[in-house]
Amino acid sequence: MHIYKQCLATKPLQEINIPVKNETDIIKFGVSENKPCVWFLARKCCDKNIVIHSYMTGEKISDDLELNYLGSYMLDSRILIHVFFEIKR
């Protein structure tokens, strides 16, 4: 297994495909080179579609979603973005 980084787009909803087995393989969220990124333990056995949800402070989040919190980051304009994910089944 190796640790890899995947940069994310700055948009409300996106889907990425990364080689993780489950939620615990996503180990860190942060900003690298002014882009939001996730770091994960890459597994040869698996590829999962991960749906990334980004919300501004005060924005409504549907109660129907079962999301895992990744972290928060601030854009240059001082808007705080909160990032969650779900593994698409």
C-alpha cells in the first residue's frame, strides 16, 4: 500500500475514483498548492467512487445524506468551505 494525494475541484459536488477499501483509507484532507486535496492509502484490490460534497457555512445539508466529514478550508475570499464524502455503493 502507498499514500497518494488527489486534488479536488472547488465546486459543490463531484465524484472521484480512488483505490480505497473503505472510509478509513481516506486519511487526511487539506490544501496543497492552493487546491483542496485528500490523502489516502491506496489499495491494489479496490477502486471506489467517492462523492465529495462541499458546503459553505450556513448552507442547508439534506438530512437524508449519510456523510463523513473530511475537513474545512478557506478560499481566498474568506469563505469557509466544509467538505464531506460518501462512498457510492
